[in-house]
Amino acid sequence: MKKSVKNSNEKLLENTFICSTKIACDFFGISRESLSTWEKKGAPKESRGRWDLKKLMEWRYKGEHMESLPTRKLKAEAELKEAKAKQEKIKLSVTEQKFLPVAEVQDDISKLLLNLKKAMLSIGHNVATELAAKMNPEIAESARSEVDKRIKEALEELSRNGRYTGKRRGKTTKKKRAV
């Protein structure tokens, strides 16, 4: 900035540079009308005819000022209309029974899981019946016991963790025992 432009209208204090409208216009190479337009778009102004160049530069180069208030309003209204349209689409889907109430889904899943549990717990009995007819009843009972044990462990793990990893509890590997 030229030394001749410096006058009582500018103040250098604690990293602020307050200047007149004329100096701000000269600094940015714009007209008074442009600076007035910036002000309408939200440019920071200290007081009437006074501008903080640092704040003005930060505002100018952030890019937020590029859209006018009416443009931002139009965008917000468009987003609101889109949200309302999505909401209406969901309401229509519910009316057309494309969605089910949560309680109904939970009930159905509970019934399905109970049926699955019963079916899994009957596997041991079915295996023992088949083996008893073909082999020794003691071997059949031993097989039934082992199948029941594994199925109960799997069901227990599923109920605790929500998933089954297949790892058996209570048994350690040879590596773990050696340590």
C-alpha cells in the first residue's frame, strides 16, 4: 500500500487493520457498489465506513459469499421440498403396506428363532435314533450327548454375542497349556 494513502482512517492494533471504505475498495480493486454488495452478502464490517481488512479477506476468500442470500434461500427451500417428498414417499409405502410395524417383525423373528432352536435341539435325538437302529445303543447315546452339547454351546454363544464363531469354551489347546 502506498505511504500517501495512509492516513487517520486506518489503525494498526493487535493484528487488526481497520480502514475506510475507500482504502478497502482500493485494496481489493473494486468499486464502492461492489463493497456494498459484499456487505449485503454478509461481509464483516466494523462500523459505518470502517472495515477490518483481515476479516474482510478471510470472508472474501472462504467462498461463502459467492452465493447470494436469495440463492441460499432457494437451495434451502429445494432441500426442504426434497425432504418432504421423501417423507411422503415413506408414508405412501406404509399406506400400501410395504413396511411392517416393528413389533410385528420382532414377533415373527422370535417365532422363527424358537422354531429353529427346537429343530436344532432335536438333531441329537434324530441322530441317536438312526444310530441305535444300525449300531450299538451306547454309541448312539454318546453321539446324541455330543451333538446336543455342541448345539447348546452354539445356541448359547449366539444368544450372548449375536454371532457364532465355532470356538469351544472351556477347552484349551496344547499351545495354551504349555505357556
